[in-house]
Amino acid sequence: MDSSWTTRPKPEQICFILVRRPLRKKQVSPNFKLAGKSIEERPESIDNREKLGDFKIDTVIQTRAKNECLLTLTDRKSRYQIIRLIPDKSSTSVNHALKAILKNYQINSITADNGTEFSRLADVFDPKHIYYAHPYSSWERGSNENHNRLIRRWLPKGSKNATPQQVAFIENWINNYPKKILDYKSPKEFLQTG
């Protein structure tokens, strides 16, 4: 057995072991103002995932260059995912895609992060039903972040030029993927059978 693990370290070794750079938390600017209502003001029915139609919205960037990205909406109850390819990460592109989505889907409320791309959601959706998470608090939108991780299986960071066919395939794959939280039903099956 190696005796170096059983003996006490020498005093000159301790100073190297104990010296560590302190971790810095990201600080919110004192002038920061939420774009709308806080996630804390969300009704309990949304927090408890009681009904369908309460969505979380996010963007998934493909590359650092200012080009196409994915707009994702995840239903809180069924985990049903809507994915659209948008030309850039601007509020205009997000609003244009959301207008098209609203024609086909019943959306009761939206929870977003504080990115600039979501600052003008009130232009296309009722501001009474838009809620914003706290800055640097991705855990408040966990199911959305987990679904974004599933997208990364097919489109890793740095991948370029995703096609609408690829995006449709990924959306279909995620919505047919069985989930333990839904008793091993897929989101699509959950919507059909409940």
C-alpha cells in the first residue's frame, strides 16, 4: 500500500492544497429590470403543471456567428416540444415564428428567460400571461434545458446549416421519445391518451 496517502502532508504542501481561487457568481446589474412579470407571479396551476398549453420558450444557438438558431417551446405538462428554425436570435425573428406557431397551437402562457430575443414577446402574445425567469437561473426552466440537451444529440454546438427537414425530424423524434415522468409514454401519446 502506498504510504503517501496514509501520512500527514508536510506544512509546505498544505499551502498549495488549500489555496484556491474563489468562485465568482454572475452578478445581476443593479439597474436590471425584468421585461415583464416575474416567474414568482405565475399562478399555482402553471407551477403544478395542471393543464396543457403552458409553455417554456428558449433559443438554441448553433454557432457563435450571427446566423440561424432554433426556437423551442416546451409544454410544461406533456413535455411536447415545438421547434422552429429562425434566421437569427433577434426579437423580430422570434415574434415572427411565434405568430406562426400561435395559429396552429393553443398556448395559454409562456415562461421565458431574460434574453433580448424575448424582450418584445408582448407584441404578439398577451403580456398578462408572459412570465420571466430570474437572471442566470436556468434551473427555473429545467425541462426546457433538458429538451435542448436532446436537440444537441442531433445538432451539436458548432453545427451549421440545419435544414427544416432536420428540425422536423428532431421535433418528431423528441415528441415520440418515451419519458419516465409520463409513465414511459411519449409526449405525443400523452396528448392523445392523457
